[in-house]
Amino acid sequence: MLKKLFLIPALTLSFMAFANVAVIVHPSNAATLSQDDVNKIFTGRAKSFADGKAVEPLNLADSVAVKADFDQKALGRSSSQMKAYWSKLVFTGKGTPPKELASEQEVLDTVAKNPAAIGYVSSGAVTGSVKVALTLN
């Protein structure tokens, strides 16, 4: 019985580790995004959408499981590598990391209210208040 109790959380965690990530924007945002665009936005190399409108990237806290998936799938780096990347840019005065929010719900709420915002959540968390600009598998 004890083995079964440990197996259920392990299966849940492994399923969560492979969840699709939805990159979301305000519903009025008409910009089309590639994975490269998302990478540039979340590494500070792009300050606007392709249409020239300013962009405000939103990151999730390390405690939210989908953050590690996003870092790996969209940025090609682990979360610890991204932390080191931003530490170096901040130390040298060459960049400011995206604003960090504590939950997927906060990202959804902020993106729904701000036409310049871009964030990410697990695909299952998406609501009608935002637009999915890109899905990362």
C-alpha cells in the first residue's frame, strides 16, 4: 500500500513535467510570434513586438512548475542557467529581468489587463481572457 501512495505523486509530477506551455498575450494583440521572438523577448534582446509596440514580459516564480518547462522549451536553458544569465546582465547594468509573478492566475490576470504584456502558463490554465500566441510542446 505504501508503494502505491508514493507512485501516484511520482506519476503526477512526471506528467506535469511534460505539460505544454502556452505563451499568452492580450486578446487585442495582433502580433504573430515565433519561438525565436519569444526567446528574444524573455532574454531582453527585444523590447517590442514585431509591430513595434512595446512589450512587457512576465515571468513565473521558480516555485511554479511550468517555469522550468518554459525556460527549457522557449529559451533552451535550465532555470538555473537563466538565473545566472540575468544576474550577469543586472550586475553589469545591461539588463533587467522580466517582472516575476507568483502564480499562473496572476499572469493570466495581468496579461488580460495589459495590452503590452506577454507571459506563459500551462496550456490547461488558459482562459478566454487571453490569447494564445504560441504553444511550446
